[in-house]
Amino acid sequence: MNDNHPHAPEAAVQPNRITIFFALSLFILLLLVGSVYFWQRSQSEATASLESTRPTREQNNEPESTTADAQTDALLVTSTSNETLAIEADIVSTDLTNLHSEFIAIEAEFAASDR
């Protein structure tokens, strides 16, 4: 009987290989989707915990806050003119003398918080 149908055993094996392939592919796909879901969930929980620990502007009682706000507001005052002399006057009037010392203070705060 095998002489008449030499490929009969292989045809019976093929559906099993295809079934195993699809089952394995489905398992890998589900594993991937589950991993992405749990990774995104852990990222959103980490972001939520960071947002809840940051103080609001009202809770922040740093003495330089009003001074910093006034300095920022002063930097926003510029001329509406497009002429070169008006733009040059805006650049000259911008006070950036304490900028370097402020960067050093910010870096020191970051270094202190990392310890």
C-alpha cells in the first residue's frame, strides 16, 4: 500500500508541523504583547509617582521664587519694533550677568539630591 502512495506519510506529518508553527507563533505573539503591556504599565506607574511627589508652585516656599519670577518677567519685556537699533537695545538691556552663577547653583542642587 505504501508503494502506491510514496508521499502519504509526509502529507500526514505536514499539518502537524504547520499546527505547531502557528501555535508557537501565537505563543510568542502573546508573550510579546504581554511584555509590552506590563512594560508600559510600569512606566506609567513610575511617571505617576514622580508627578505626585513634585511640589506645586504654592507648596514651594523657596525665597528666590518671587525674585526669579520678577527676573523672568523682566526678560520678557522687549520692543515690538523690527528695526536693528531696537533689537540691539533689547539685547543690551538683557541682564545675563548672574547666569553662570545660577547654573552653578542648579548643578550643586542636582548633585546634592543625587547623594
